[in-house]
Amino acid sequence: MASYRERLTADLDRWIAAGLAPAENRQAMLDMTAEPRRLDAATTLALVGVVFIGAAVIAFVAANWDGIPRIGRFAILLVAFLAAAGGGAWTGARGRPNASNGLLTLAAALFAASIGLTGQIFDIAGDPKTALLGAAAGAGLLALVGRSSGALIAALLFVGMADFESPETFWLMPASVVGVATAWLWRSVPAAHAAGLAFAIGVWLTADRLTPDQVNHAVVGVSASLALAVAAFLAGGRRQGGRQEATIFYGWWVWAALAAFAGVAVWNAGDTVKVVHRGVWLLISGAVLALGRHERHALVTAAGVVSLMAAVAAVLFDLGLDLIYAAMVFGAAAVLVLGAGWLLRRRGAS
């Protein structure tokens, strides 16, 4: 896929040939166009190598666990962590952000491993949730100090694992909000992907755990879907400024909103509720598909297509219950979709 600068270069050449832009301004306009920094092959291999180094250190300690004295095990873990963290600080201070990011991510992984292994070294009984939250705190501190998107992603991962480990905790929701804000301030695409997904999962977990057992769990799916739809709407409004992070949030949260609404289908309900749900699901999927095409957002378009296919599959699965209900759902959805398309075309023509 061509980059923005490449597309702009081709457009400028066409505009100059058509006499719409002065040729003498061509280079100045291209010089003002900022290209996002991309990882080259060497940098990518270096980051992969850093990950392998961390795995090698952990595997070495584990393989020689019984043969290494306790203080030796602790020293190895401590030295490895300090070396990675110090290396991240050193490379960051010398203007090498990719190397710093990789080393700080390694330090976050080593810190997490050290928490669990230290408990084994000194026979300290620990709570997995507390250990994961401690690892998340360490990774988060490394992320903020070193502006490391990799460490931020590790922190969100550890918080999510802690929430799944303990049904009583709700840490992923506030942590993901901090992650979203941080990714926005840093203009970090990898952090935006991780924080956007973490926020979606956090909304679903919060809705699920705040819903009493006696309430129909369909409320979880509907409430989470509405909350994510509002978040997607707000993120979509920020896309006008050309912020790639807003585009990423928008795409993830549209997917998550549709998935949450689709999740209502797995809970037991009467035939009438099923008909209403399938009909609304079909309409929402079609609307999201049209929205994605209108805004030329590939991720939103794909969400609409997948959701529409899933909704049709759900209706076909229900055919064994009552063919008349299925016919009513498809017929009503067809009339509404065709009517909406006709109104939009008429409005566009006018």
C-alpha cells in the first residue's frame, strides 16, 4: 500500500500538469509532509533478538534452578533486570528510541518473571493477582519513565490477566483509560492498538461484574455495546484532525460494540426476544457496513461485513424454531435497508 507521501507526490504531479498548482511549490509542499517513522528490517530483527535474550535468561535460570544457590538466582534476575532497564535509559538518552523501547519492554518482562521466581526462591507464598498487579505497576512505571509503548502494552496485559484471575477486581477499566490517554499523548500506534482493545475488554468485564446474577445477562451485552458505541462515536469525531490513534480506537470500538451486541445471542431467550434481537442485529450490521464504506474505513467496513454474516447465520440457525419468524426478520430488514438506501440516494441527488 502506497504511503501518504507517495500518494501526495502523484496527486501533485497531476495537479501541476493540469495547471491547478504551481510547479515551483512542489518540493516545498513535499518537504512539509511528515512521514510516520517505520521500522526497518534491521531494527525489527534487533527487537526480536531482545525478546529472545529475555527468553534465554529466564530459560537458563529455570534450567539450572536446583543447581544455583538462592542468592545466585536472585542476583541473576536482579542483574538482568537492571541491565535491561539501564540499557533502555542509556539508549533513550542517546536518541535511539527503538532500542530503548525494546530494552524497557525486556525489563518489564524480566521484572514480571522476577516477582514469581523470587517468591519461589525464598519460599514466599504469594497471591497470583497481587503478583500480576505488581508486575503491571513495574511495567507501567518503566513505560512512563522511558516512554516505552512495549512496556505499556506489557502493563495492560498484566492488569488484564489479574482481572481474569480474580472476578472481584476491576483494574483493567481504569488502566485502559490511562493507556488510551497515554497512547494519544505519545501518538503511538502500537500503544493505541493495545489500549483500544484493553478498553473494549474492560468495558465488557465491568458490565458483566456489575450485573447481579438475578438479572438477565443480556443486559450485559446491550449495556456494553451502547457504552462502546458511544466511545466509538467520540473517537470518530477526533479523526477529522488526522489523528491515526483516533482511527485505531474508532475501528476497535466499533468491532467491540458489534461483538458485545452479538453476544446477546448466546443467552437463552424467548422466540419474541430472539426475533427482535436478530432484526436489530441485521439492521445495525448493515448500517455499520454502509458507514464504513462511506468513511472509507476498512476496519469498520470489515466489522459490518463480519457482523452481517454472523447475524444471517444466527437467523439461519433459528430456522429450526420457526420459518415464519425468520421470514419476518429478513423481510423487515430488507424493507428498512432498501428504504434507507433510497432516502440516502435521493438526498445525495438533491
